[in-house]
Amino acid sequence: MKLTWFKILTIITSIGVVVSNAQFQAEAAQVLFTPELLLTEEYSDNVYLTHENEEDDFITSAGLSLTAQVVGRTAGVELNYTPTYNAFADNSDLNYWRHAARLRAWNDFSRNTRFEFINDYLESEDPLDETADFTPDDPLQGPSIDPDYNRRGRGRYRINAAEASLTHQFGAKDRIYGTFQYSFLEDVDTFAGQPVDDYTNLRPAFGLDYWFSQNWGTEIEGFYSNRDYEEKNDRQEYTGYFRLLYSIQRNLSAFAEYRHTFLDYDEETDDDYHIYFPTVGIRYQFQETAHVLLGAGYFIQDVDNQEDNEEGWGVNAEIYKRWAFRSSYIDVAGSGGYDIDDTGTADLGFALIYLGRLGVGYNFTSRFSAEANAAYIYKNYPNREPERTDNIIDAGAGIRYQALTWMFLGLNYRYRDFQSDIITQEYTENRVIFSITMRPATAYRWN
């Protein structure tokens, strides 16, 4: 998929907004450059992610990570590009170049108003590849491009995810925000039995948090999504929710919420449908970026031209919390609800999704640390024929040692298990990765 005029305009506009802020506060701006040399040796016992006849291999990778930054007092631009060559020991025909890039720009127009633009690009042949997590200390954030558990084989693909956001805080708990997302998927190589369709997606969104009294508040959010497929039926999605909150105590609130989705297909070959989902529950706010929201309700999927609707009890849940200690941390995250599961190679439609994740880390010394994490994902697709349920486990552990001021050694293990009612989709993979990272102790600085 070609780089569209929209993407070019968005990038230029975002940079222009930042640079125009008093000429980037030229007197205080810093120009930083950090090069890194990356060397890894990886073993996978299922390189194609197949249900049976698994094939293992060793993969040797060498690459560079180049990061340039221009940072002022209230604005900045950051660009990272990481090309990597990957060589297979037993399957040299699978050798490939991996390309990952990130552009980030931000501008604090005032103490309460912030603009941010992030664009992540990934070109790879690893079916479970993902972009780097640039915010490892924030449990609310993660990779912009997550692994696609439904992808199989070793074909080349390209993914781009861009988001521009503007947020204004006008009270202690009051804010208004808007975002605009642009993404695309392009599969360069396709295989028999792997249904993939390229697409582009535009997604503007708007949100408002407003407390009109000490005890009563509202949260409103909605988005419009326009998904343009290469061959499949194009569609638009309209999703929004209204949440009414009552403050019981300082950090504890009760809420009633109504969420609605309308999926509108361009062609009549697919039936349009509405999803109605009212819920009630409680929310406990630990801090600004940590809370527990637990609710329950009843959903109805009303499909055009069908008499039998999908309906039942459902959970509305959000959990984010990090406990940071002197030498360690514990992360807990989880969510529950419905979604339109269409972000990867498989467009599986309406889904009930529940996710739980636990992460722990410990610094034994200033040079030696260890981490472990585990995630469980449950997905039920009531519209599939036959009805389909997937259970996914993604777990791993690793150690990291700073051998020199400019050299880091890492050893990581990753386990993925995909279980499904569609038995041919199931797979299990184990990966072990040894890595060497070399970079200067401090970034090269100008001005």
C-alpha cells in the first residue's frame, strides 16, 4: 500500500506545529543522537506457527537502532529507525530484512493543553512481531503495533499505525480530548489457506470528562471508523458510550453506562447490526493512571434481516495498576467487554474479549535485573459458523546484565500457546533469545 497524501500531510503538519512553537525554543533546544548496535541469536521450535509438523530453526540477527531527537522546554521531535537483517541456519530462503521506524512529536501549548503525534511503521516476516514498547514504566501503554496471534507462515507484511491527539485539562477531573488515527496493513507475500486482505483505516474520536458537581460526573467518548478493504466489503463503525458517575468516597465511584455500536457495510452482501450494552458497576481510582473499573450488564446484538439476535450477560472491566518498590515492581492489567476484532489478518467481527496480564521485575544490583510476565486472552466469536472461542497464553521471562557502560547482555524466553475451536488454527511456540546491545553511555549532544 502506497504512502498516501493523507499520511504525508499528517506528518508534515505535526512537525510544523512543533517547530513553529517559538522556533522550537531555539535557545534551549537540544539535539541528541543515539546509535545502537544490535546482535541476537534466537531459537524457535515452531517458526511457521503450525498446528502439526512443527519446524525449528536458529535465527541470527544483526542491526542498528538510530535515534535522533530535538528537544525543547515544551516541545520535541524524536525519530527512530531500526533496520535488522535476519539469517536462518537451516532455511536460508527465509532470510529477510526487518524495518521498524517511529516518529514522535509533541507540543505543550500551555500547562493544560498538549498535542502529540506518534507514527509507528513495521515491515517484517515474523508472524508474531511487534514494535518496541517505548513506555515500559507505564502499564497503560504498550507497543503501538501488537503481535497478531492469527497470522501464520513467514510472509512479508507492512503495518503502519499513526495517531494525533490533542488534550485540554480544564478542571481537577475535567478534560476534553480528540484523536485521529490512520493505519494500514499490506501483505506483500500471501499463501494458500491464509485469508488476508489489505486495508486502510481512518478513525477520528472525541471524548469529554466533566464533573458538574462535587458528587456527580460524566464521561463521554465516541469514534467513527472507516475501513477500506482491497477486496472485502468496506464498512463504517460508529461506537460511543455515556457514563454517569456518583462519587461515594474520594476515590470510589458508582457508575451507570450505556455503550452502543453500529456497523454499516457498504454492500448488502453483509448484514448491518447494532450492539446495545448497558452496564452498572463501581470504579476505584488509585491515581491518575491507575484504576479498577468493574461492571456488569446485558448486551444485545441486533442484526438486520435476522430474527435470532445474539444476547447475554457481559462484563465491563478495566484494571491498571503498578506497585513500584525500591528494587522491584508489580504490574496488573486487565479488561473485559466486547469489540469488533478486525485489526489483524483475520477479520472475525463481533467478539467478547477478556484479558488479564501480570508483570514483575526485580533489580538485583544496579547492573543486573530480571523480569517475568504472563497474559491470558479469551475471545468468543458468537457470529462465526460454527461459533468459535480462542484461548491465548503469552508468557515470558528474561534477565539483563550491563557488562560495560556501553554493553548490555540479555537472555529471554517466550512461550505462546493458541488454543481454538478451529483445531487447525492451534499452535504452541517456544522462543529463546540471547542479545547483545552496544550503545554509547550518553547520547551525542549538540547545542
